[in-house]
Amino acid sequence: MATGTSDRILDAALASFGSRGYDTTSLDALAKQLDIRKQTILYWFPTKDALLGAVIERSATELAEAFEVGLEGAGEGWAKVEAVVRAVFRLASRQPELLALVREVSRLGPPAATKMLVVLDPLVQRASAFLEAEMDAGRMRRHDPRLLLLAIYSTVIGMVTEVEVLRALGEEPTARSLVRRRADVLGLLRSALKTEA
């Protein structure tokens, strides 16, 4: 029961922080939504900041695990890039609130963004080393690996979380459009990065 309550609180906070934003999420509204007292939330998470920290920690771990699962058996070279992009889009279809939280945490900046980066940093280091090796081998065009990761992150996260921008461009967020956007992102990345070799 105890673990179930804290998990329910974390799930509701994740959905709210991702969709409405941290600043407009209130503990009173979360308590009402969960049909519990605000004091119950404060028992598990003494402050709204502590709740955000717990949501970030759990979400960053889930995100890292999704990338690891996506990379398992992905093969070498370009197949790894495809695997990561596919993992992000799969996550977007199953847990859109998780990627929306990533966007919100980026907006909030430190210390929230720092907390997420600490968990994701080993993946960032591996990805940078992978890109550098692919460039050294001549399989990818030469770019600054960290800047390239930022560009890939911005493109992929934007394509899966900026629903209102997509609607303004005439794209309704459906499962079919998500698959089409994934193919478009992969095509864009392939043409920008992959050499003919």
C-alpha cells in the first residue's frame, strides 16, 4: 500500500509537470486528483521541489533504461543511431508525459536539469564516444559530437513533444503521424550525418 501511494503520487506529478508545467502544478490539485489529502503527499515528499526531484530521478532512470533496451542488439554504426531514435519514439507513444517532463526540466534549468543530467551523463558520454568513433572511421560526417547530440536531442524531442507546434503546421498527433515523423527524423539524420562510404 505504501509503495503504491508514493508511485501514484509520482505518476500524477509526472503527468502534471509534463503537461501543465512545474509552476502551474499545485499539490492541492494533485491531492484532489488522487483523492488523497495534501498531507499525504507531503508525508512522502516534504516539498513540491522534493516531489519534482523524485519525479526527475525516476524518469531519468526510466529514460536511460529505455535507451539501453533500444541499444541492446542494435548492431554497429548507423544501426545504433536508428535504435536510439526508435527508442525515443517508442517512449513517446507509450509515455508521452516522460518526454514532456524532459522538455519541462530543460526549461526549468538548474537544479532540476542538473539532477536529470547526472543520471543521463553516462549515456551522453557513451554517445559522444560512439559518434567520435564513427566520424574517425569515416562513416559519419565530422561534427562536434556534443553539439551534434544537442541537435539530435532537440530535433527528436521537439518532434515528439511539441504537439501544438505540429498542429499549427497541419500535423495531427496520431500513431500514424508519429511513425511518419520518426521516418522523417531518421531520413534527416541519415542525410546530415552518414557518409557514402
